[in-house]
Amino acid sequence: MLQFIIGTTGSGKTTLLRQKVCESVRAGKQAIVIVPEQHSFETEKTLYEMLGARLAIHAEVLSFTRLCNRIFRCYGGLAGDYIDDSARLLLMSLTLEELSDTLELYSNKTNRMRFVESMVSQVSEFKNAGITPEQLEQFAQQTGEEEGLAKKTGELASIYRVYQAMIDRSYKDAEDDITRACGYLESEPFFADYDVFIDSFKSFTAAEHLILDHIFSKSLLVTVTLCTDSLEEHEDDLGLFSLVKKTAARLKRIAKNNSVQELPLIRLNHHYRYQNDELVHLEQNVFRSHPVPYNKPCGNIQLVEAQNQYDEVEYVAACIREAVRKSDVRYRDIAVIGRDLSSYTQAFESVFERYEIPYFMDSREDITGKPLTAAVLHAVDAVCRNFDTDGIMALLKTALLGISSQEIGELENYCFVWDVKGQAWRQGFTMNPSGYGEFSEKDKTQLAHLNQLRIQIITPLEELFTSIQRCNGAGFAAAVFRYLEQSGILNRLRHAQEDDPIAGDCVQLYDTVVDLLDQFAAALGGANLTAQQYSELLRMVLCSVDIGSIPQTLDQVIIGSADRIRLSSPKLTFLVGANDGVFPAVYKSSGILSDAERDQMIRSGLEISNTAESKSLDETFCAYAALCSPSQQLTVCYACSTIKGESLYPSVIVKNLRTVLPFVNKISADEQDHMLYIQNNKTAFDVFCSVLRQDNQFTASLKSYLEEQGMGTRVQRLLNPAKASEYQLTNSKTIFKLYGKDISLSASRLDQFYQCKMAYFCRYGLSIKPRRRAELSPMESGTLVHFVLQALLSQYDDICSAVLDEEKLRKDIHNLLWQYVDEKMGGKESKPARFTYLFKRLEDTLLKLLQHLAKEFANSQFRPVYFELPIKKSQNKTDDNSENMYIAALEFPTAAGGTVAVEGVVDRVDVMDKNDKKYIRVVDYKSGSKTFHLTDIYCGLNLQMLIYLFTLRRNGQGSLAEAAPAGILYMPAKTKYTSLARGTDAEEAEKEQMKTLKMNGLLLDNPESLLGMERDGEGVFIPVTIQEKEKTSGKGKDKTTEIITEIKGDIATLAELGKLEQYVEKMVVDMANTLHSGAIGAVPTYTSQYNATCEYCDYREVCGHEEGDLTNKVDDIKNKSDFFDRIDAEKQAQQADNDAEEVQQDGED
């Protein structure tokens, strides 16, 4: 006999069925209750409570999987190992490898891991639908006019058959259990002594229908509950309960075929679950064809709009705490339901932790990110990719190899600096860990230690590399396990301490990894694949494994996906993510078969599932079940945008809710009373942050409360935050430890300080240095140019004659460049092709520069005297011929009682002796694009050359003694491309090229000095032109004519240079005093040349400076007069301030 119990959600179907189970057992019968797997525990627990221990043993609660197991226990069939998902993937991969030569449609996809996963899923679907390879072949033969589908199903049949044969050779498949169980039931009356009760299903697979056929034919009574309002279909198979009605019709046909009597239908119309009219009306009308509006207020149903997913979860958490605090609701009475919870996971973890809400999230955890599995994957990937550095570094960062984080950082820095490729790991590290430059003893010691670490890392990896070349599955598994032993990973796991979270987590995964390796040995024992194929298979099977967690307490909120969650009559339900395309989910056709092909197969009698129509109906039913799950209150939430700001829209759930409940309580999460979100001290502080700038009684009260709770310090930090522009060191001892009482500066330090004090503090106070690759960067190219120019200008007494032999000059340049590479850049070996190409360009550039220099010297009476002349704090060397010659740096007193000096190295010092006068000029080679500009000088930038000039003027000895400052010049150390009109002749082209090599700077307004630099004064080489003009004055007899010299360009008188010297001294002393004061504010300076101070700063992520914050933006100084007017005005203002302070001090005295 067949008994249907129908009713909608909450009508008491399951309760009535359980009562009938109890009646059957108390009548002395045996009962089997068949439920979905996720309902088995709750059902068994309830029946135990209803029947007691003695009678409960007569009521067996089984899923279809456990039912098959129960049949095998009676009649045999349990022996053998069951295949798991990992082995399925391995065998399918092997199947496709074997059939690769015979397949046409799928011949180019057999090595793609995603295709392997799709094929496993497709065969599983065939098995659930009861479709055999023979049926697929028959369908392919019958589908002559559909050639594409015929060929596809034919190849699928071949794959299915070989795959199944491989499974049968070594395993049993749980997906075949129902078919095997039905084989026993053909001759065995297993269900003859049982009343069978079937609960909580809305549909069955074709395979499950086969076993239902045996149940109906053998059992005396079968009771089935179905969630539907009737068994008749009136909505063209598109209604809310259409899937359930189709299931009922199928069950009726099975009963009729087995001559089973159908008992009168039990229809339950009362809503036992719901405790208010709103929820009853919602269940009766939501997703119905003709809903009836509920024209009353809805106090127990809320519709909540939030800005994003985090705001949704924030509101839900606040409401949960409020409900638990104010009513008799426990955490276990609350459910949170979504559809795709992946975008909510982090929000739940973060927000529920702050609100101190215990919860269990029904989710699976991916193990590939765990240290042990990640170590295995990265090790195999690294050797498959020829000891790929990224793979090895990822392996080290699993923290399982016993290498400290400090050592890992040093290795990573070395690999970054020298762009280490695979073979360097095997051959050894030979380069300077600090990059280009001198190889110090510290560098040598560090290199030796890095090589020790390299050997420790690479030795077991080389063994792994050798072992997995063209091995079988067993060999691969053994090689991986040996690596775990040889690398010390297993030893660490064996001796893991309880307080070691990394190793402790790995111990739990150890059995899983070993089982997977066993699967490789068993499933691929006879296969010979490439190392790369094994690597891809390993990653694929590890991705297929996930580890679930069990609830840690009974009283906790349940969070789950609508299609998976198991609910036990929650009082409150919060539905999140009710957005279009999210909940209900939109079905997207994917996999091997299209929707059209599935429809074709269904019409041919193959009961394949997962069509767009059935999926859509299933999604609607999931939404219905979630909406109708609570007994007291329902809250539906949706977001207006994602965390990234992408727009979201309400789904059909929201639209249906508004239709059925036009007076539903619609609220905005961000407009709620702040008190709702104050549930503990953590959330109180969060609310305080959000109302910080509001001057009202609530903010004041909240501030007072937090201070009473011992959070006053945090509150004050919020109220008085340190602005980036006001950062300050306050401990004088710390300041002097960082900078010293006597400060030695370099020109680059001056530049950095006046660009931004915070950047200076990071770089020179904290010694935080950005990593630089060892490559031929513009900075390194500039150093090379300096080296070659110094060497050749020192080597040739007459550069003008030297350039005549271009071939010899090019050879000398070439030799010097590679000499520098050998001495400073690690030699020629392993240099990439781009490096050689750039070197060749550098040779050409240097040749042109030297040829240009020869022309300049031919027009100049200045001659280079010193190259790379040091300026440092010490006594002067008066011997001009000494290689140790240096100039004493200028030292100035500071307000802290110390001194400040600026040290450095002058690229070139030129001297001219003329008419018993001596002139000196300082020349700097510039490979960059910056030029001399008074605006920069005014801001304290680009002071290097002026400091050098003034130092030589004051402290110059020997050939530099008592010399007049002729000026400073920046010489371009690179050639630039010039735009020329078509047909431009060579002479004109050379003139245009020479313009790009013209020097810039500031020169002494002295015709003798200037003509000594360029005899014709045309301004070809220097930024000054000199012309003699006739000047006429007077009239008639008084008319006179005289020849005057007109000088135009970047010049300054001796008096102006004196003012400039005083200003530079002031900037140096101001810097020292500011350092000693502790000021490190992030106030970047911007000029026309220094216009990207923050954009390219290495410390921009540290300082907290944001767009709109305070900057020191200085407009261009138009001319020399403007510059001196500004510094004069500043000097007068400073003097006035000093006078005022003295007057005030005298008054106080």
C-alpha cells in the first residue's frame, strides 16, 4: 500500500510521518525511514526521543547510500575499496590518455585538467540517471540526423566504458551501489518485513527510482511525504511545486506498475510552524501564480536594504544580539541563509567575531592553501618548472622547512636583486647580495650563508626532480613521500608541539596527503606520465578534497546555503543576498552537454537531468523553503552594491515579498538607531568612530562610557589624531641616536630632506632601504658614464687629439665598460641579451659625449684638474699629486651644540689661470633630465653643486687655493633624440644634436671667466652668450660711441654668489636644527621639476599622506631678481622675529 502525506512547508508532514513510524514500531513492526543524508541525524535523534532506547532500534533511519550498505550487509557486496573523488579524477585522466588517439571531438582536450573534472561530473550524472554506455551507443546510432550529438554521445560512451572498466578493476563505486543493490533485490525480499517511510525529498534520481520500484513491490506499506499543496498540476509544469508534483506522478506510476494499492491522500492544511499571521500568509502566497496581498502591518517580517554585503552582515549580527538579549531566543534558534556564501564568508568571520556571536557555517575548506598541501604542490611545481624561483619561495613560505623568516627574506632579496632563474639554484649563488658595488666582508659572509640555505633547499628537490622523470604513479607517490622525509617536513610534524599552529594544522592533513599518494600508486601504478602531467593531476586531486568542520557547541547560529542547510525549526531566519542573479541563482549552461542536447536525449527516453527549466524550478523552491523556515520572524536583506562598488539589484524574492506583503516593514540598515549596533565594547567603539565628528549628546555619552570602560586612550587617539604633516619625535635621546649630535650629510640627503622630511626619516633615520634589482638602470648607467669619463679624461692629456682616432677611443670605452662590469657588476656571465644591447648603446653614447667634450675643451681655457674629488670631514691633503687628496667639508654650528657638515664627491673640477687670476668651476655629469633652477635652490633642492663650489672656494688648497668661483655646470651624460625635418643636412643635424648636449647651471658674471669657457661666447657649450655692441650716447657734438659687452644667460655677480652662499649655509643649518627638533612631518615639496614627489616615493604607503593633505607647493621663480628679493625678505623677517624675541626677553628680565 502507498500512502501520500502532502502539505506545504510548516504543515506538520514530518511530524505526522514520525508519529506513524512510532505507531508502526509499537505495533510490533520493523520500520525503515529514508531521508536525505543531511536530515538523517536530526530524524534519528527525534525518533529516539519519541520511542525510547528499547523501541528505537526497530526504526532504522537511512539515506539511499546507507540503505545500499544495509542491503550489502545482508546479502554480500561490502568487500572491496570504494573509490573517492580523487581516484575518480586520476582514473578519468588515465582513461582520456589511453583514448586520446581514438577521439575526434575531445582529442585536443584530453590533457586539460578542467575537462577531466567535467567528464567525471558528466559520467556521475549518467550513473545517477541510470544511463549505461550501451544506452549512449544506441542513442548515438539512432541519432543519425544529429551528427554532432551522435558523434559526441558515441565518444562519451567510449570514455564511459573504459572509465568504468578501470574502476571495476580496482574499486567499487558508491554511484553504482543502487544498481548493485537492485541486483540483489531482484531475488531477495529485503523490504517484505518493513514498513517504509520516505520523508523530505522533492525529487529522485533515475537510479533511486529503481530501488523505489523494489520498495513498492515488496513492502506492505510505503508512506511518502511531499511538500506540495496538491498532486494535480495546474500551472503547465512551471509552478512552485511542479517538480514535486512530477515526482508524485512518477511514484504513482511505479505503484500502479507493481499493483500497489494507493490509500486515501492525507492533505495537511494547518500551519503548525508559524506563530503569527504574516508568516502564514507569506507561505500561502509567495511564488504563487495569483498571490493575495496581506493588507495589514507586518511586524514580524522585515525587508532590509544595505549598502554592501558587510553592511548586511553587520545589521544581521546586531539584530541577533538584540534578539538574544531581549527575548527568550537562543543562538541555536536562529538561522542565516544565503545562496552563494563565498562573498560573505569574510564578513561573517569578521563581524560575528566583533559581536561575539557563536556560529557554525556550513562550508567546506579548501586544503590547497594549508601549509602541508601547499608545500607538496610548490615542491612538485618548482621541479617541473626547472627549479622556478617563485615556486621555491612559495615552498619556503609554508614555514615547514625549518628556515626562519629572516633567512627566507634574505633569500628572497637575493633572488629579487639578481633575478635568479632556475639553474642558479643548482649551480650556486656567486653574486654580491647587496647588488652592484664593492664586495665587502659582510657581503661575502652573507653569500656563504645563502649558499648553505640553498644547498639545504635544493638537495631534496634535485632528488625529487630525478625521481619523477618518466615514472609510474607508484614511483611518483614514493618520490613525493621521500621528499617530505628528506626535506625535514615529516620530522617537524612528528615533533610538533601543541602550541605550534602551523605544524599542528599539518598533522591533521598528513593522513589525507598520504591517502592521496596511495591513490596515485593504486590508480596510476601502470601509467607512465610526464612530470608536468603528474603535477597537474596532483593539484587537481588536492583541489577536489575539502575538509568540513563539525559544530563546536550546541548553542550557536547556523549559517548555510539554501540548497545544503539542515534546519531544525528556527524561530528567527535571516535571509541574506536577495539580489538579482544571486538568490535565486541564475542557471548557466555548462559542462559537456548543452540544454538543447539534454532535451534531445530526454525526448529519446534517457532520463538525464539538470535542464535549465528544472534548475530554475529548483532554485525557486529553495528560495521558498528559506523564506518559510522561521516560526516567529523573518528578515530578508539585499545589498545595493558589492564591496568593489559594482551595482546590485533586488531579486524576485524582494519583488514577491512586496507583492504579497505590501505593508512589509522596509528599512535601511545604515539609517538605524546607533544603539542597535552597540552590543559590546567592541561595537560601541566602532559606532563611536562613525559619529566622531558629531557634536551632540549621544556622542558625548558614548565617549564617556568608553572612557569608563578603560578605552580612554583609544578615544583620545581618535579625537586628536596625528596628522601626517605634524609627525614629531619627542625623545631627544632617540633623536640623537638616530642622527647623532654632529651630523654629516650628503647632497642626496639634503635633497631627500627638503623633498619630504618623513621620507628622509624612513630612509636615513630608520634605514629602510627599497630593494633595487641589479640591472642596467638609468642610475647605474649614470655611474658607468661617470667611471668612463673620469678614466679617459684622466688618461688622455689631450682629449682633443684622442678623439681623432675613433677606433682606438671606442676600444678604450669598450674595455673600460667591461672592466667596470667585471669589478662591480659580477662579470659578463649570465648577463641577458638586453644588458649587452644597452651596453652597446652606452658605448655609442660615450663616444659622442667624448667627441663633444673634445670640441668644448678646444673652445675653452679651463682644464680638468681633479676627478672624483672627495669632500669630507678631516684635515686637508695639500699634496696635489696624492691619490688620497680630499677637501675638508664645511662645518657649521647647530642649535643643539653640535655641528653639521656636507660631504660628497665632486665629479670634475676645472681650473683656469689667466692674468694672475685663478678660476674654478665644478662640473657634474647628469644622466637624468633635471636642470639648474633657482626655484629648486629656494626650496633647498639641488644644492649639491653650489655646496661643492663654496667648499672649494673656502677650503681649497694647492692648485685650488685662493681661486675665484667661476660657477657650476651640469653636463648632459646622455644623448637625446632630436626631431628633424625631412631632408635636413648633416651639418644642421649636428647643430641640433649639440643643442641637446649644451650644459646648464649658474656662472660668474665675469667676461674673462666666461670667455675662458667658450672663446667666441656664442653659448654653444655653456648657458651664456657674450656679444660686443656699440652703445651711443649724447647728441650732436656730445655724441659718443663705445663698445660694451652684453652678457645674457644664467649668471650671477660675485656679490650675488655671496648671498647664495649664505642662503645655502642657512638651508644646511636649518635642516640640522629641524632634525634635532624631531620634526618628521609628511609635507612633500612640489616644484616644476620635483613634480612627482609622492607618486614615486618608496615610502608612500608608510606616511599616510593623502590627496588634499598639506604640501609645500612652490611656484616657479621667474628670474634672478625675484629669487634674491625672496631670500632678502625672509632674512629681514627672521631678523625682525629675533629682535622681537630679544625685546620680550629683556622685558621679562
